[in-house]
Amino acid sequence: MLPGAVPWPQEYAARYRAAGYWRGRTLGTLLRDAAAEHGDRAAVVGGEARWTYAELDRRADRLAAGLRGLGIGDRDRVVVQLPNVPEFLAVCFALFRLGAIPVFALPSHRAAEIGYFLEHAGAAAYIVPDRHAGFDHRALARELKARRVIVAGEAQEFTALADLDADPVGLPGPDPSDVALMQLSGGTTGTPKLIPRTHDDYLYSFRASAEICGLTPESVYLCALPVAHNFPMSSPGVFGALAAGAKVVMAPRPGPDAAFPLIEREGVTITGLVPPLALVWMEAARAARHDLSSLRVLQVGGAKFGAEAAARVRGALGCAVQQVFGMAEGLVNYTRLDDPEDVRVGTQGRPISPADEVRVVDAADRDVGPGETGHLLTRGPYTIRGYYRAEAHNAAAFTPDGFYRTGDVVRRTADGHLIVEGRTKDQINRGGEKIAAEEVENHLLAHPAVHDAAVVAVPDALLGERTCAVVIPRGAPPRAPELKAFLRGRGIAAYKIPDRIEFTERFPHTGVGKVSKRDLRAALARGLARGPSVPPPR
Ligand code: AMP
Ligand code: DBH
């Protein structure tokens, strides 16, 4: 196991192998097998490219040889920050075959996040597009003085991905029980956490997901969300689609303008969206000039999709809704396509695996009864036992017997379906994008006119939640736009910039003297927004 990753205890590993969940295969061989079976069929479509399975397999091999020529090899971490392009898949499979470990950054991440990933992962290389969504990723690479920058596109002084093309070489391939890739956690602390997923566990999660979602070689999966997210990557996502011999269509943007024409042209059968996008799609479909009739399943997850909205999917888009409640740490719940209407609309589903252990507990970790609300703990064949290089944090984020404390508050129905009721983690879920309050607070505290800061969620009709930063100024309060510009200057992703900034003279406190975010949210709801001279109501 990669040093810094936490393995499953022997007895659990043995159990998961014996049950056939872990099959001792690597992600690199998945594509090899698929190419042998579906060689001439389309594997991925994006931009001008349309690659068959044989073509994707060949490109992965040639790129692996090229990367090896650069000195990238077994267990090297490589930060991959690519948008939804076919090259993303070639890069992934090349790295998997080398035993190198992609660390998946989002295209929206900037200097603060990328600098941290490069450093914390001890990255050997950084793979970027030239420009994406108006941003020059080479300039960021330059600013960060990243080692071995590889550019998909115009490389300038860096290495062009297209030039990493060499005759395939025999590679021993990694150990299936070792780390294959790292996902990012939305996190709750000052720094994002890296989630090490093994070949065995990740393969199982998306193979089983593909089965639950009914994927076949005739399916067409539209990757609408940024592919680096765990949801479009593995639930069942692009990897699950490839495991099923289906076709992956890469959408450059998730909005109806880009997605609807692709659905019509490629005959898309399934896609996954976060709730705000699902609402936008449903609205746009009323006036759509495109034929969406190929669509069979709309998956919605990342944040809670309300029952009223879920009930409208069939009428608006002519397809079934599937709720997905997952986490990059592992556990994924799905409503099944043949579940009764009340389950598909009113719950967030049940786990993938019979071996997923789910506990709903009270504050003292005692199990609560069916239908009662409590904290969700989980352990299983594809849920990590620890974050990468985070020993102290792991001690709090996992129970001594290895259950992951999800920070979600749920209710479990008598027949085992989960309903998400809220969360205890100090995080904002902004339409599926997770924001750790502490991370943004730390950046705010770096401003000379900020004495203290607390970042909380405020309800929002479209996004579900938006972020509000409440600031106690030091002296004259700075202007809100100036604070936002300051945060952008700190190099954080745009989705973490608070939507709203309010000033106050003091925070409400809990009994033990911590800032009471619950009271702060309530104060905001009552209209804290009256300027810096008004203390929060008691
Ligand atoms: P992360 O750990 O950053 O991958 O984020 C996973 C978290 O997203 C979960 O623990 C939930 O808080 C939230 N989440 C994901 N899907 C749903 C859903 N369908 N309903 C409610 N919350 C969700
Ligand atoms: O929000 C998530 O992280 C998520 C949602 C749905 C996820 O990781 C997943 C499915 O796999």
C-alpha cells in the first residue's frame, strides 16, 4: 500500500475478496478487456474526437510509454486538472497502467488548491489544458513553479501531451490492492483532504453501479458535470460506462445549450446532474427544440433533490429519475429503477452493496431505531479507512472500528432507504459543490481589516444553499466587493467566494464558547443584514 494511505484490515480484505467484490483486477486492465470485447464500438465522443475502444486502448498504451519516457512511474502522484475532453480518459488509463496515481483536481481550482495538492501529494507532474473557460492554466502552472507540466493543447514552454507518444512497452502493472487514484473531499477543515481509492475498491463500486443503473453496450452516458467529480466518474459515470462497453459523451458544459444537442445527436440514454442543473434542464425542456426522447434515466445527486422536483422529472424530460446520495470517500446510495414511486421520489436510495454497513447513531454513537434521525456512519468494501497523510484528522473522522463519520444526518426507513435530513459537518453544500467553512474563514482572517469570520449556509431557492460570510471587522469594515477581490487574489476557486458578506460586532456563542453557527444562521434569517453597527439579536 502507498505510504500515507490506510489499508483495510486483513480480515475485511479477505472477506471482500472471498465474496467476489474485490477481483484482483486493475483499472488499466478494465480498458484492455473492454477493447478486446468491444474494439470497434465507440468508447468516447468529445469535441471533434470519436474514439473506439481499440483507439482509446492504443492511445493509453502510447501515452503510458511517453510518460514513462519522462520518468513517471509506479506510485508517482500526478495532479490531473482537465475538463471534459476525451484526452482525460487516455491520461487516466495511461497513468493506471503505469501504476502512477492521478490526483483529480477540478478545472475551477486555482493557485491555493492546486499548490496544496502538488505539495501534499508530492506530485511528480501536473497535467492541464492550455486554456479552459477563459482561464490560462499554463500561467497557473508557471506561477506555481510546478514540476513537469504537461499540457493538453498549446504547450508553450511545457511538454505537449500530444508529443508523449511512444511505442508501447511492457509494463508490470500495479498491485490491485494498491492506491489507483485520489479523489478530493469537500472537507470540513482548513485544507482539502485527499481520498485514496484502490483498484479493487473503485472497480467494484463502478461495476456494481453500472449494473444497478442498467448499463449495457447500447447505453450512452453523457458526462455533463466536471468529470473529475466522483459522481460523474464512478456512479456509474464514465468508468462504469466503459466497464459496460457503453459510449461516453463528454459535454463541454452542463447547461442545456451544450447538453441537449448532444443528447439528440448521440442518442444519450443516461446522465447525472446536481439538483440546480436538473431544475434548469426541466425548465429548458419545455421550450427545447431538441429531441430528448432517447433519455431513459436522469440521475440527480450531490445535494438533496426535493420530492416535489423529483416527481416532475418524468413529465418534464420523459425519463425516470434516480436519486444518488454518494461521497468520494466511498458509500453510494441509489434509488433502484424498479423501486416504487414513493421511494424513487421521496428517498435518497439504499447502498450499492450488501456488504455496505450503515449505522444511524445518536451523539453517543448508539444506534437509533428505524425512522429516527441520526448521524450516518459507514464501513464497507469501497469506503476508505482513512484520508491520505492525515493521521490526526482520521482519528476524528473514523470510529476506532473503521466506520467513516459522514457528517450527514439521515433517517432510515423500515425497508432500508435513506432520507438525508441535514448534516453536522461545518460545510456548505452549494448546489452540490462542497465548501469547507474553515477553509474560507482562514482566507478571510488573512485580511488586515478582518478580526474574525464565520462562514455559514443560507437557504437558496435554486442552489439549495449559498454561502454567507459573517465578519467582525477590525476598525472600519472593508467593503464587501473588496473582500471578495481579496479572496480571489488568494487564489481560491470561484465557487468558494462567499455569495454574501455581512458585518457584525460579535458572534453568538455556544455554552463552551465556540461560535454557534446554528444561532448565526438563525440570526441571518431574522435579518442580521443591517450593517456593522447592529449586534446580532440574542
Ligand atoms: P464529498 O464527501 O465531498 O464527496 O461529498 C459528499 C457529501 O455530499 C455527502 O456526504 C452529502 O453531504 C452530500 N450529498 C451527496 N449526495 C447527496 C444527496 N443525494 N442528498 C443529500 N446530500 C448529498
Ligand atoms: O456528492 C458526492 O460526492 C457524490 C454524489 C453522488 C458522489 O461522490 C457520488 C455520487 O459518487
